[in-house]
Amino acid sequence: MPVDLAVRLCLSHSPPIRKLLNSHEELRGNRGRKPLRSCLNQRPSAEPEQRDSTKSSKGQKKKKQVVFADMKGLSLTAVRFFSKIEEDLCDLQHVLSDLACFPPRLWDLGPEVCRYVLDFPQPSANYVAFRSSLQSNLVCLESCVIQDRALSGTVKVRNIEYEKKVKVRITFDGWKSFRDVSCQYMHSSYGSADTDTFSFELTLPKPSISHRGTEFCISFQCGQKIHWDNNHGKNYKISHVGMIPSSASRAVKSASRAWEHLGTSGAAALVLSRLQTWRQAETQTPYCLVVNLLGISITVLFTLLLVFIIVPAIFGVSFGIRKVYMKTLLKIFQWATLRIERGAKEKNHPLYKPYVNGIIAKDPTSLEEEIKEIRRSGSGKALDAPEFELSDIFYFCRKGIETIMDDEVTKRFSAEELESWNLLSRTNYNFQYISLRLTVLWGLGVLIRYCFLLPLRIALAFTGISLLVTGTTVVGYLPNGRCKDFLSKHVHLMCYRICVRALTAIITYHDRENRPRNGGICVANHTSPIDVIILASDGYYAMVGQIHGGLMGVIQRAMVKACPHVWFERSEVKDRHLVARRLTEHVRDKSKLPILIFPEGTCINNTSVMMFKKGSFEIGATVYPVAIKYDPQFGDAFWNSSKYGMVTYLLRMMTSWAIVCSVWYLPPMTRQPEEDAVQFANRVKSAIARQGGLVDLLWDGGLKREKVKDAFKEEQQKLYSKMIVGSHEDRSRS
């Protein structure tokens, strides 16, 4: 209900506060302090006329003044200039404490008039206890307030069903009788999805000293069940507090005005209670400490990232931390391997050892030699007989079984097996308990990789990819020129180096004087999409590759805006011809960037090099071979795209120990006059395989997704028929 309220502010010199704490009689007897005069001088009407006549006789003009007063004529404003602090503000809390404890003696106690006060703290003041009560009871009082005789508040409930009924059950006579008040649902745009808020408001009866049993609790009906919040069995109690009688209050009003401007004891108690509430809130809310510690830890983490990783990555500087980390891991792996071998010997368990070179011993003999060997051990006929012999079937049967058991192609499309366990769950083929120390070491490694390294790497990867997409997009809007090329180069280098740190990649570059130069083509064996990051963190390339979707597609579309990369769809014939034409035009301009190409066309598990597509070698440009060899002991870099998506693959990489690899820049190679494109491609492939210690295979990497072509089958038939027909022709000639 609106009321008229006049507030008077008077700043003047006053005696100490404790001198006012006297009895009512002593205060009335003190005549030393004069009351404030009214700022409106109301005099009889005759006096202003006389004053006006006097002023007019003197020839002076009437001076107008404006004052501000309340309805009683008292001044609303007062001005005072302070030269220095007259009182010590440090004693304010102690003074307020004295005022709060001072018993009022300005009236005589008579029949009391009661009022309502809450006899319990606000439930949401201790947020941790409030959330715990809400989780266990599904309903909890959130806040409550009393104004005059109106009781209102809010209730939080768990959102377990759509239909809900929330009621407040209140009694005024110690539960001899009670009544239920329904609560209203409150729609909140910022509320949580698992909780709902209800509000209630009710009018309390006129307070009386004879009725002191006011309590209430909350009921929450959801379906057929009713949940209660009764303040842990104590109910929410409302107490009655005595007040001064109305007759005495009128008598005291005039006396209280004398020291009203210094504040009443009630106001002092209110201020002191607020100070104490704030102090209790700081001590009774441990979640605030948790939030503060979390904020400090995040700030420290990003500061360390910026100082020790991001800034050095921008300038290509390394502090050697990754190499120390790698050496430490090597010692741990060696100890774990010895412990596993010793444990297997003690328990007489066969230790699993992968077959690095295959499970079948193969002799590099030709088809004709093997068939002759079979004929020699079988019948006594001439070995050069042109007719077909039934024993020749055994050669083809043996080759078929060998291919089923251990072929050279399909095992290149799966992860490489390790000779020793590297404490990663996905590379453990033993599946047996060895020792407690080894188990504890493995568990500690899981915590380090998933709780420390993974968040750190995700933050770095997000930073690097975001900067790459944003930076290349912004640079793409600049006009072509030196400025755009300069910015594009440094944006690519900066982002790739940050991404290298995100994988904890430890890269060793060899023969850097042979790095690709403008106008040339850089070809390398292909193991993973991070091959691009490995090479691009040490040089600036224009790239050619297959169009991808998802995250990889977003990165490709952003990169092509700042640099002339070439993305194509391998299944489209038009795209392949267009790529060949663009590559030819690109290499003719010696000022353009070297083109990075992976001629295998697919990812191989870094144990071999498969057939190079001849398109890159038909252009006639200088080729810069690069060999990349990963160390699988720290983490498997191979991307099995038919089994894992890009995001899943990156998560597997980020939960590995590290990515350790070596890069060799081979001397540039050119096509010889007597060579065709296929021979040139095979010569480059052999050089890469020889330098990287990889197996040189003639098979097409496209067999990863396609069926074997009939041409490969016909090739074996031609060899066998040539052996028979050739022998017959030789005999007829003789």
C-alpha cells in the first residue's frame, strides 16, 4: 500500500553516540540542543505588507528565494563542507553492536502487540545443502518472506513428471488443525530443465501472544506419490515477537525525533545483521571456494598454454620439453616390457608376439620355377612338356591359401601390431594380470592421458583449428599480392605448429636443404591426414586432395580462400582432367608454391608404400620425394577411414602418448628421357620406401575400397599360358 514518506537529512556536529543512550527523562531535561527551525517563515499577513512597504520605500527590489520543505515545513536539504574526517570509521561496527545490544528504555512496558518473524534461515542461503535436500526429497523451500501479515515464498521441485501439485500445509495451533494452500507454477526463461519453481502467498491471522504454534511444511504430489519437505523433521516455524504498544509509540515519537538523524537501534541492528549474514555466507558456502579455485586453475592453465606452447609455436621455438617427455616414456616402456616378460616366465604363460614379417615364410620365386619344382617331385615326365598336368593345380591352391591366411594387401589397411605393450588399452594383446605395480602404472597413465593431456590437447586443437579457419577466411578477402601471400604463409605456419603441439608431435626433420621449392611437386607416402600438418609445419605448400565432408570439409573450404589449393572428387572424371590441367599450369609458374601430393591416394598403415598414381608424374616437373616414418610405440597415426570418422580418429590420437615421426627430404628427381610416367613413379616410390624402411609394393591402394580388377586375374593366367605356349614354341623351333 503506497504511503507518503518524508525523510530529513541533517549533517551537523553532534555529541558522541553514547551520550544519547540515556533515559527518556534525562533526554527531555537536556536543553543544550536546540531543535531545527522551519525553513518556511509563516507570519501574519500584516507583517509581509509592512515589510514590502519598507523595501519599496528604500527603492530596493524584492529578492526571490527557493527552498525545499516537507509537508510540515521542515527543510529537506542541508549543506555542510567537511575539511577532514572527524570520527574514526573503524569503530562503526562496535558502535552498531552497542546500539543493537542496548535495551530500549524510552517507554514503560505495557500490553504487547505481536508481529511475525521467521524462525529459520533461508534454505537457499546454503546452496550446497539446498541442492542436496532437493535431490533427496524432490521438493524444497527456496525462499520465504513476511511483510506485515502476508507470507510469500517460492518452492523448488524436481521435474520428474509433467503433472505436479505443490501445496503449503500450515497450522496456527500446533497442528490441532491445519489448512492447505495451493502453489502457482512460475514460468522462468532461465530455469533449469530438471527443476520447476512454484510460488505461494497467504495471509496470516492477526498475531496474538496466546497463539504461538504457527508452523508450515511443503507437499509435492507427483502421480500417486506425495513427497514432503518438513525442514528435516522440524517444520518451518514462524515466531511471534512483542512490539511496543501503540499508545506508548505516540508518546515516544516526539522524543525520538531529537536523535532520529543518527539512526535508530533497529536500523543499527539491521546493518549489523547484514554484515554478519555476508560473513556467514562466505563461510557457509563452500561451493564459492570451489568456483574460485576452478577459475584460478583455468586462468593458470591458459596462461601456461599461452606462454609455453602457443607463443613458442608461433615463432617456431621449442624448449625441449617434448623430447624429455619422450625419453621418459621410453624408459617406462622398457621397464613395463621387462616386467611383462618376467611375469610371463614366472607363470609359464606364452607371451604374445606379433609377426612383423608375416606368418608364412615366402620365397621370392617365379611361377614357372615353382611349377617345375612340383612336376619334378611328382611324375617322371619331361619338365618342359607343353601339355597341362594335374599337379599344376597344387601351385594355385597353395597360393590361394597363402593369400587367405596372410596376403600383402589387406593387412596394410589395419593398425600395425607392436612388439611390446605401450600401456595403451587398445594395443594390449595379452589380457592378463601381471603385477600390481604394472596395473597401478597403467591406471596412472589412463588418468594422465584422459584427465590432463586430453583437455590440454583439445584446447590447443580448438585454438589451432579456429585460428586456421578464421585467419584463412579473413586473408581470403584481401586482394591478391605480396601482402596476402605473406599473411597466408604465416597464418598457415602458425596454425599448423599449434596443431602439432595439440598432438604432442615430436618430429625430426632430416636433410632440410632438400626441402621442396617453388614450381616443384612434393610427393610423400600417406599414412594419415596429419601428414599435411607434419609437412606444413616446416614449409608452405599448395595442396591437392580428395574432397571431404564434416570437420575436414570445413577446414578445406576455409583454406582454399587464402591459398590456391586444389580439391577434387576422385569419382568424377571431369574433376580428374581439370586437376591435371591445373597442375600443369601451376608448375609452369616458378613463382608459385610447391604442390603437396600423396600419390597413393589412400592411407596406408606406414609399413609399406603402395602403387603411386601416374598423374602427378606426367606433368614433367621436378619432383621432391619425402619419406615419413611414424614410431607406433607412442601412438598409432594410421587413419582407418572405413572404421573411424575424423573426430573419432582425432580423439584416439589425442589420447595416445605422443606422435613421434621422422621426415626425410630426398634429393629432387626428374623424369629421364627413356622413362614413362609409370616407371618414373615406381622409381620415386622405391626411393621413398628405401629411405623410410618401408616395404615396396606394386599393389594399388584403391583395393582398400574396391574389388580386385579382372586385369590382375588375367595377369596370372597370361603367365601360366605363356609358360606352356612358350615351351611348345621352343620345342617346335628346335
